[in-house]
Amino acid sequence: MSYEKAVFPGSFDPITIGHLDIVKRGIKIFDEIIIAIGDNTDKNICSQKKKE
């Protein structure tokens, strides 16, 4: 039996219900999920930061 590993990369800025749904579904499929958070300087600032 093989060990199944997945990598889920993204800036997650902001994290959404869709992101969480992908992780929840992935937990049922893979033995391990690595969530790789990156910094995307080309992306607009998140709506929360805009409100401030």
C-alpha cells in the first residue's frame, strides 16, 4: 500500500470556504496534505485590509 501525499499551494489571502472545502475533501482521499502558503505580491490586498 502506498502513502498518498498532496500539496495545496496558494496565497489564501483571504482564506475562503472553498479553500477549506478542498482541504476537507482532500483529507478523505490523501494520507497527508501539505498546505503551502505563499506570498503573491502581484495580488491585490484582501478586502479586510481595504476596510482598515
